Amino acid sequence: MVRAVGDKVTRFRPGDRVWYAGEINRPGSNAELQLVDERIVGPAPQRLDFAEAAALPLTSLTAWELLFDRLKVQDADPTADNRLLVIGAAGGVGSVLLQLARQLTGFTVIATASREETRNWVLSQGAHHVIDHREPWAPQLARLGLQDVSHVIGLNATDSYVPQIVEVLRAEGQLALIDDPKQFDIVPFKRKALSVHWELMFTRPLFKTASLTRQHDILRKMAALVDAGVVKTTLTQRLQGINAANLRQAHAQLERGSTRGKIVLEGF
């Protein structure tokens, strides 16, 4: 809830219900009160409670920018057989990305997941098909009647899958990734003229880019999609209380790499 605004704020006023992801170079994300630039804030959806809404802004901005700003899937030839493969799709970003790709594009959406629990989860979020990232991808795609994919999004351990990504991407295909590989050999992408795109949703606020207010627009659109029932919250666990113990528990779960959707700490 907006408590107060500066004299140059035009989009919001005290009492407004808002959501945002903030800035990576400002402290305060574990605090109950924050100061935030209105250009990266949007009106929160009305049909979600605070915890359900809090699960979405960071991942929604990342997913939206991956699809529409980096890969520009809206420019893809609609007569082509467009196929998106999402690596590590059961986490927070993947969960909302699958929904957006299924609802807002004409792409066939394939997710990778290795456990029954996560396979069922990604299907519930919008994936048309699921393959196991621990097994060779091409044979699994072939069994689905898919010989290749046009786009790949890497959300986890992308560098360990480079040979398979190059194998399944069709010539002139595209890869976008968000993780932090220690090494990333781009040379294998040359033969097929594959393009590689990085996504960091904090880039716009960090560098105050000319497109900064696009994050306000994205969050406004996301709220409308949620209120229309097109996108649902990816909240899977609530921890009561913003305190050190809950922060340690949440981070420990995330570090195990097996979390579905998002964990939210509730302060009130």
C-alpha cells in the first residue's frame, strides 16, 4: 500500500494498492517499508491477496521481457511452426512464463522437468509437452513428433546444456537465458546462425534506460491479465513473518533447486 508520495509522483497516491520488483542496487527487499521509483511500479491486481500478488512482479517482468523484449516472439512468422523449449520451467520465472507463452502466443510450449511433481506442475501452468532434461532431448522431442524447436529459454544450468540446445534449435533459432554460467561457449551457435539474448529485469532500473517506464506498463498489463483470469499466481508456499528464521528457511529451500513456483514471506 502506498503510504506517501513525492511531489513529482503522478501515477499513484497514498492508499493505492501496488506491486513492483524494485532495484537490485538499493537495499530494502527484506523490509516492510520501501522507497521505490514510480516508473517501475504498477497497480496491483484486485483479485489476489498481498501474498498471492507478491509472488508475481519479479518473475512476471522477467518472463515478459524474455518473451517480448528479448526474443520478440510477437514478430515471429505466425504461419511457421513456432516451438518454445523452456529449460528448468518449474521455478518462479518458468511458472509464469509458461502461462504467458501459452495464453499470449501461438507457440507450442515444451517444458523440461525431471520429477513427477514438477512435470505435473509445468503442465498445470500451460506447457503442451514435458521432457526430462536429464535424458537426451532430441529423441524425446522426436517421440512427440517434434524434430526441432525455434526458441529456447534457459532458466537454470543453461551452460551444461549447450550441446543439446544447439542440436534441437533449428537454423536461425534463438536462445535467451537468465542464469549465471561460469563459462559459456558461444562458438557452437555460429554454424546454425543462432542468436543469444541475455535477460536481467533489473537492467532497466539499474541503468535508468530510456525504456524504464515499460516496467510500469508491463505490470499494469499483468494485473489486467490476472484480474481477467488469464494468469494465476504462482505462489506455492507462505511463511508467516518477515524475520531471520523464515528468510533462512526460504533461501535454503531455493538453494536446493527443487522449489515449485514462489515462496512468499507474509508480514501482516
